Amino acid sequence: MLGATGSIGTSTLDVIARHPERYRIHALTAHRSREPLLALCLVHRPAVAVLGDERDAAWLRSHLSEAGVATEVESGPAALVAVAEAGDVDVVMSAIVGAAGLLPTLAAVHAGKRVLLANKEALVMSGALFMEAVARSGATLLPIDSEHNAIYQCLPLEHRGGLGRHGVTQLLLTASGGPFRGWSPTALAEVTPDQACAHPNWSMGRKISVDSATLMNKGLELIEACWLFDARPEQVQVVVHPQSVIHSMAAYSDGSVIAQLGNPDMRTPIAYGLGWPDRIDAGVAALDLFQVARLDFEPPDEVAFPCLRLAREAMAAGGTSPAVLNAANEVAVAAFLDGRLSFTGIADLVARVLDTESLQSVCDLEAVLEADVRARRAASDWLAGH
Ligand code: NAD
Ligand code: MG
């Protein structure tokens, strides 16, 4: 469990706790949240726990040994990679937020694990390299992002080799529209971090909540869908669907549109990934269509929310552009959450960094990591000058 203390981590542990006969947890990781990780270790007693730095690790080690729990405690990025590729691990939940998830997720892929991918930033950054590694290692990649999990369920089981071959004409990626759907650009300029993190349908970590509010989340998901399903950007249509009951759809050449529906609860895609190819109980309430009553659809507003367009353009440009987009967005969102950048400043900053960073081709991971570092520096420099 990479990112065990987060929103996805907590939901995953909830599903796992319903099936004690099926799962044993090898490792739980977190970055700075040592108290929450201690609480999880006391309950789940993993073989290994990982924290970001050694001081927190020492603290956790002493508390666990006082409690008589024999969990080994490690720290730092190399320890994340080690648990992701450990020999006695079958399934890796990739639920670290942001670029920090890239190396451990790739390690799990290279080791041929079943990888449950929530950390979309890893795939956005390294797209082609990531998918080539999956094909080479024989890893099983199951999308946990609810939209991609829905599309996965709407496609034929063996869907690799291009959508056209299976008669799929379009992927319909649904979006709630976020908390500011219908707002004018002037009103958006005044949005506060707490407003941005109060999502109408989903409860999530702060970074993805802001991404959902700017529609950058949908932009990252568009890129994610292109890589996962071998689609071109123009084959992915974003459909705003405020109820978040249809989690996405696949349209076929005979006119059929297949959708996956459910209550907005991440335990459904998580249980799908854990149980696959079986279906297991997720603890999610049955969908009551009479209570839902209606399903609405509208096009996204790309004028008020330019991040979606920026992501589509970055995907079309290719090379290091998606990594630059992601890095600039991570810096911009952190600055917004810190009160150093306005809400509309997020898209402005991402656009500026995409304009100034030259596009490189991606021949290896080094190129991706370099583009990430350069884009972060460019974004931070711009913030420092304003
Ligand atoms: P979160 O902020 O709630 O949790 C993040 C986890 O990652 C925590 O355990 C944290 O300790 C760990 N972490 C943070 N920075 C780290 C670092 N530098 N190194 C190592 N570990 C670090 O985030 P979340 O909402 O659970 O989202 C996790 C990932 O899943 C994100 O990529 C997000 O886009 C994706 N996702 C989340 C949801 C959702 O409903 N929350 C839905 C779809 C996809
Ligand atoms: Mg999603």
C-alpha cells in the first residue's frame, strides 16, 4: 500500500478489512503522517512500514517496539521502491499523490506485479515508457481512477491494440464539473483553498480536490485514458455529468454506448482491482435509481476552466509536455493551497511554463525526470518574481 494514510489508502484498507481471508498486507507507506501510520500499523501489523524521513521513522520504530509490534520501519524513496518490488508481494496499490509516486509505481510494474493505479500523475508523466514497461514485464495494470475503471469495465476484456480494432469509436469521460461549475472567471479569481477542497460528490485528498475544481484533474485523466486505452486525444470526449453516477462510457461503431454506474464511492473501483477477475463486496450501498431520479449532461466550459484544454494540447504535443504540465500544476496547486497564488493563477502559471519550456522527446526516464525538475524550477521562479 503506497500512500496508505491518504483518501485512497483509507478506502483500500476498508475494503481489505472486509476480506481478511483474501489479503495480508506486506507494507504500509506514508510521507509525513507518522501518527496515522502508527495507528494503521497497530491494526494491520504489516511486515514493513515506510515514512519520508529517518527522524519520523525512528519515532515510529520506537512506538511500535513499545507496543510489541514486529514491523520493520524504513525511510526514503529507495525504501518505497524496495517494498513495491518485494518478492512476496502480488498486488501493489499505487496511491501516493503526485510525481513522488512515479519511481515506486514503475518499480512495481518492472517487477511484474498486479498494479492498482490510482496515482495518475505517474502515468501522465511517463506515458509511453510506463506502458512499454507494462507490456515487457507482463504486469497487470488495473485502473483505479473511477472513470478509467469504468471504461475498463465497458471495454472487451482483451482491449489492447487500439480502440478501432474492437469497434470502439469514442471514450466518454464523465466529469462532475467540480464545486465551481457555472461560475464566471471573475468569481473564480476569488476562490479560497477551503472552497476548492469541498467537492460536491467525492471526498478526496487536497491536491486532487483542487485539480477537480480547476478541471486539471479531467485533463490529467484525458491523458491517462489515452495511454491506458491506446486512444488519441480526439477520441476522448469529456462530458460534464453533475450527479457522478455514470463513471464513464465507451461508444461503439454500431451505436451502442456502454456505461458503468454506481454511487460515487472509490471503494467500488478499489474492490474491482483487488478482487479482479472476481467481484468482491466493497461495502458500497446499492445504487437507488429512484433516488438518483435524473442524469444530466453538459459540455465542459473550457473558457472558465482552461486547464482541460492545456492538458489536451500537452498530450497532442507529446514528448515531455505532459510531464511539464504535471510538474507546473503540482507547484501551482501547492502555491494556491499556501495562499501564494490565486485559483485562476493555477492555469495561468501552467500555461506560462508550457510556453517557456522547450519540448523534448522522451527516450528514457532521465528525460522525464529532467523535464519535471526544470518545469518545477521555472514555475517556482515565476512565483518568486510575483
Ligand atoms: P491523499 O493526499 O489523501 O494521500 C496521499 C498519500 O500519499 C498519503 O498517504 C501521503 O502520506 C502519501 N504521500 C504524499 N506525498 C508523498 C511523497 N512525497 N512521498 C511518499 N508518499 C507521499 O491523496 P489521495 O486523494 O488518496 O490521492 C492519491 C492518488 O490517487 C492521487 O494521485 C490522486 O490523483 C489519485 N486518485 C484519488 C482519488 C480519490 O478519490 N481520492 C480518485 C482517483 C484518483
Ligand atoms: Mg477520477
